[in-house]
Amino acid sequence: MSTPSTTSPTSTDLSARQTWTRARGLLIALAALVAAGIVMALVRADTQHGHLDPRSADPQGSRAVAELLRHRGVTTRTVTTLEEATAATGPDTTLLVTTPDLLTDHQQHLMRAHMDSAGGRTVLLSAGAPSVSTLAPGVNADSSAPVSARAPRCSLPAAERAGTVDLGGELYSTALPGSDTCYPSGTSAALVRVNSPARGDTVLLGSPDLLYNERLDQQGNASLALQLLGSRPHLVWYLPSLDDPSASGGGGDTGDGEEGTERGFLELIPSGWLWGTLQLALAAVLAAIWRARRLGPLVTERLPVTIRASETTEGRARLYRRTNARDRAATVLRAATRTRLAPLLGVPPTEAHSPDALLPAVSARSTTGDRDLRDLLFGPIPADDAALTLLADQLDALEREVRTS
């Protein structure tokens, strides 16, 4: 009856403490990476959830102003595509665009063409340089200013009745006839109203803060919001989105005889992929730091105990066997045999590993043929473990033969 063999632990096996010491740096880095990913996801989710959405009761949502408009008889329709926005607007409609800069050049030209023919009111929130020149020709985006309580200082009836409101953000200037510039900061203004063809008009607000639920009851924010958005019986609340099919027409005709500009490659990559790439780069840096800590010159230490030569030999043999390093093991065996044979044959130590100097001397003291001696002492790598064992036995036999001859 055979007994199952068990492998006894050797000095080369790692203890649980050593394993933990080696792996803890990587585990800590992975934990930090996961924590950073969770924090970034929560921060992004918190800042984007319900932002300027008329259905959201979040602090930065806009449900409160939508409810006030409903009580005044204004219907509010929320859309997320340009096709829905243009189809729902007309002379009796106010179109509110929450993020004009998110629109592609193609979308901006389509919207501008519709604004010129619709005859309604268009309100643009925080329109910057990427969109203001197309959606509001003749208006310049000059600079920006912090949001604060500002007086109107203009003759626009809605601003005069509202009084001081929380405005800032993008600042504009214009020299178009019949335009109004209110809530100034220096030579620019945070609110600009310009006339549009077909008896419509366009209103630019430098910041959307007065529409937030958390700010609507402050200053004259509610008054100005209701007057700007409630001047017509219908309100189309346009929340531009990246999955709008019209965004893919950036290279085609814009509808007004001009060519749109194609979006760059990075603009087509979803933001989640960019954040994922950043996390992978951070992980690579942390791994590099962790591994670089282990580099450096070897340090010789005095062993706390005396290790028998047999244990050292056994440990090194196990390492060779684990990595299938027959080439290295054969090289070590042959080199050691040549080193021991050289002084026995009167060969200088410097010539011990030279076939021309060692082989003639060995051949004179051995009955093995010259070709076999060359293969034995300077031959190829053994093909398998059995060949390596045979090589070791033959080297021992050769050394015994030379010593006894």
C-alpha cells in the first residue's frame, strides 16, 4: 500500500508574515485606488444629479420655478434633443437652453436658423465663447465675474421690477440697436437682451443661479425668472445631452450654407472613459513606486545561525527545479567540476574553463574518449531532468577516476 507523499517546508518557503509584508503595499495601493474611484463617482454624481432640471427638487434643481410658472398658467415641457426643442417652439413659446456650450457647431447653426424664423424668445444660460457668436450674433463674451447680488441699472422692464438679483458668471457686451444690458460689472453685463428676426428676442444670462431651488426665494430672483420665462404661454426647457442624434452631424451642411466643424477625437470620448484612464494611470504610478522601493544594491548581512552546506545545496536545487533552470544547473555543475579537476591535473586556475587547456590533461588521466569528455565538461544543455541527473553522475564518476588514477 503506497503512502501519499507530502512536501515538507524548506527555508525557501514564505511564511504568512513574509507574504503579508510583501503584498501589503500593493493591497494598500489597490484600496486607495478603489476609494478614490468611489469618491470621484460620488462627487460627480452629486454635482450632476438634477442640475437645472425642472422636475428636480434638489438644491440645484429648478422644480420651484417650474411650479410657480404652472400656477401662472405657463406650460413647461422638458426636452433633451434638438429636434424636440425646435419642433415645440414658435411665436408663443420661450425656449430655455441650459447649457448652450454643450451643443456642437452643427447644432448651434440649426438652432440659430430656427430662432430666426420662430419669432419666440430664447433664453441662453451661461453661453460662453464656444456658442455665443453663433446663437447671439453681435454679442461678445468678454470675461467672467463671481455670482453676487447686483442691481439692474438698465431700462428693461423685467429687470427694473425684479431689482437686485443673484447674477454673475459670463459677462457680455453688445452694440446692437434696441438691445438691453443689465446687471453690469465694469463695462460688461451679466444680462443682455437682443432683438431677433420675426419679432422675437434672445436673452443671455451669465449664470443660472437665480433658477436654482435654493436661491429662488432670495433677492429678486423669482421675479426676474418668472418674467423672463413666463412672457409667453409655453416654455420649452431644453437640457442638451451628449446622446442627441443631431450631434453627429458636425461635418455636414449646417442648413445655412456654412460647413460645420468636426469634433475632435477627445470630445467624442465619454467622460467615464477619461476618468477610467486617469485611475489606471494612477494605479500604474502607485505600482511603480511600490516596486521601485525594492530596487537597490544587495546588502550583505551576517546570518543569525550557521546553515549547513547540505541545506544550502538543497534550497538552491529546489529553486532551480521550480523554475526548470536545467541550463543554469548544468552550467554550475560543469563549472564546479572543472574548477576541482584543474589543480589535480596541474592546469592553472585561469585555464580551468578553457577546453584547449583542460581537455588534453583530463584525457591523459581518463579512459573516456575525447569527444565524450568535451560533451561532458562543455556540452549542451540537458533536455530533461533525467538527463541532468545522468550528467551529475557522470561528472562525479569522472572526478573520482581522475583522483584515483
